[in-house]
Amino acid sequence: MAGLTQRLELRQGQSLVMTPQLQQAIKLLQMSNFELQSFVESELERNPLLERDETTGDAPARAETGDQVEEPTRGEYDGRDVSSAIDDPGHTAEKLDTLDTDLSNVYVNESRADADNRAAPAQTDSGWSSMRSSGHAGPERESFDLEATLSRERTLREHVTEQLQIAVEETSDRMIGLYLIGMLGDTGYLPEDLSGVEEALGVSMQDVERVVSVLQTFDPPGIFARSLKECLALQLTERDRYDPAMAALVDNLELLARRDFTKLKQRCKVSLDDIKDMVVEIRSLNPKPGNAFGNVVVHPVVPDVQVRAARDGTWHVELNSETLPRVLVNNQYYATVSSGASREEDKVYLSDCYSNATWLIKSLDQRARTILAVAREIVRQQDAFLVYGVHALKPLNLKTIAEAIDMHESTVSRVTSNKYIATPRGIFEMKYFFTTAISSAAGGDAHSSEAVRQKIRELIDEERAEAVLSDDMLVDRLRELGIDIARRTVAKYRESLSIPSSVQRRREKRAYG
């Protein structure tokens, strides 16, 4: 039996160190362009060495001439795959300052002195010129745009509160009304149970119901309803169309959802033609009247990548410069304040700020290169989709893209999250192009699940009232087209397209002739 001994061994190995800077670079990859803008704004406020680049550069000229952004090149700071990057503790401020920064003039990482050399000499200004240009003071303002001073749209609660001040005079009723406005949802609905108002304000339920009846007369019609039926009834009452037949239809919305027009005709006691007219009127109502205002700002989709056809028949892929933050490090200010810093904590703080600023610019540069590389490979893989449409969409997964551009699948997944690409066929999220494969019945190339969905929609749109296609019949039709698919998969795709069953479609087609 060997004895236990102590000894020293020297081993060499590699490991991935997830430093805060590396975590930040990975986090930036999966941010949308709006989240990125917000993050950069917070860094500009927090880091005194970071500044927004106000120079326009020649990016617009490049967009007009159609020059593509350069392909990522391997080098000291290439870092094609952030997931496989290993932080180097030897990256001092001097090393980071040598970062290559001519990525199509998308990002600028240079000293303020260099930036000032390109700009026109600034005139000494006491601050009044900015006030004059904004129209806030001074007789010199020639064009004052009042709409430019608006910061946001009026919210739903502000809209109804103004009406409350006019419609209700009693102080107690106003208090109840303000409390109910606070309970109002973004879609314009109140909770069904209002007993909490009675307990909180110490009033009777009759008082609460009386105020609710007043609030329900406010604009927009249908507001302060406690259910969909009540919301529709309020809108029909405002139109003077809430007769007994329409009331019966509203009370039987579940039959309308099932397209059971035979029972609806019996319940409403009207003819089939009248049912058709009433259904058309119901569909013209707004089931969520509060959405016309809303409290959440909905940002429009801004594509991160733009694709357009080139003259030689290929596809031109480039980054959307409007979504890319333009920041720089003020090296001149850093040199000035660091030379005057006497305390050790001040020097450490300035060194951290400089290191974080240069790493942020490197991470933004890396993010742009990675998005462009992934987008180019997606366009290459889905070239047939851009030419022929959804039917030609190929099955594609993250592994295929990752292997083609020498990246990790997790990196591709982060890059394609919340990123949009503008193509001649519209704006799509990058993840739209990743679809599962449906095997071919003839043993040929597999079909994309999205293309199969589109084919199911087309088959159903072409069906006649006397020949409505069931899920089994859809399976047979698809197999005739060379698509081998199970019935449950057809049902799942049909439901994902919000297409009712064959029974419900048959009822609707018979009712509408």
C-alpha cells in the first residue's frame, strides 16, 4: 500500500473567465436597437470620458453609393465569437487605445482633438444662441414649431379625468370617479368585482354603480365596461342600435365564435340576412377602446440590417446606420484630468472609466460585425425566399449558420433575438428564417414549416362551401404536393394561423353564401 505524501505539481490549462466586461459584451449582443440606445445613454451619463459623436462622417454617402460594410477580418481585436473570447488581463488602456476603428465609419474611437480638427472651429457662445435656436427666448426666433415642444401623447387616464371634471360636480362622486379611473386597465376595462371600492371609500354599492353609469358615457364609447358583452352593448347603445335582437346576439357571443348561425337565428328571432348585417356591425366595434390611447409607448420596428438587390443579381447586405450608437472616448480630457489627479482612488477611478469606455466601443464594434456576418449568411441560405417568396423558404437552424461563419450556436441565437432585417419582401425578425424541416413524400429536399403553413392557408382560402377541407383531406392534398406531414401537425399549424375547424368554416360559408 503506497504511503500518502505531499508534493507540488505545476499544471497548465485554459479556462473561460467570465469577467464583467465579457458579460457586458455578451449582453450587448442580444439587445434590441432600442435597448442598446438606452444602455448607451446611461453609459454616457455615468462615464465622464464617453461622449456622443456629433460628426456625421460619410455614412450617408456610403449608403447612397451602395458600398457594403467590410467583412470581419481576423486580427488582434477580431473577436468573431464573443462566447469563445477569453479576457486578457494584460489589456491595458494603452493596448485598448490601439483598437481598429474604421468599420465603415460606423463607430468612431478617436480623440476629441482629432474630431475637432475635422469640424469647423466653434465660436465662443454664452449659451443664448441655443435658447434662440430652440425658440425659448429672444426676439430673433423666426420659426417656432409648437408641435416640436410636445413630449408625449395624452394618456387614457388623463383623457377621462378631464371629462370627469366636467360631467361630475359632487365632490364625493368625483372621489369615486378618480378611484375608478385608477382601477382602469390599459384596454379600458374595469374589474368585474368593484366591492373593494365600497370598502376603501366607505360608500354604498349604489353610489359606485351610479358613478360607473356616468363614466360609461365618456369617450371613447365602451370605456369602463366590466366585460366584453358590456363593452359592445355600450358602443351599440351609443349608436342607438341596441335593440332586443342585437341584445340577444351580444348575449350569445359564444355561438357567434362557433359560427353557429342557425342557433343565433333562433335566439335573436330574425332572418339569416338580418343576422349577417348584425354580425357585420358587431365586427365594426372596438373590443378594446382603451388601446386608442395606451400608457405604453409602442416603438415602430426599425430594421437592424437592410437587404436590397444589386445590379449583378446578388444581394446587397448592410447595417442600418441609424440603429448604431456613435460614441467616442475623449482622450484629451482623460490626459488632462489624469495628469492632475493626486489621490490614488482618483487615478483608479479614471483608469476604470477609460477601460470601460474603450471596452464598450470595442463591444459595439464587435456587435455590429457579428450581426452583419449572421445576416449575410442568412441571406445566402435563404436566397430562394427573397426571389420566389415563402414557398421557397428553406429549413434552417442555428447550427447551420454557426458552422458556416465559425461561431457558437449560442452567439447566433443571441444575435438573432430582437433583431430585424428589411428585405424587398418586407421586414422580418431574423428568427423568422429559422424553421423546422418537414420531410418530403417523394424523398426530395425537405420543406420549411413556414412554407407548409403558407400552403395550408392557400388550400383553405381556395376551398368552396360545398367542399370544405378537413384536416385529413389537407394531409392528402399536401402529400400530393410532396409534403409528408401528420394530421396532428396540420391541426397545429392551422390553429397557429387562427383558422377555425372545417365544421366552423362550413357553417360560416353556408351562412354567407
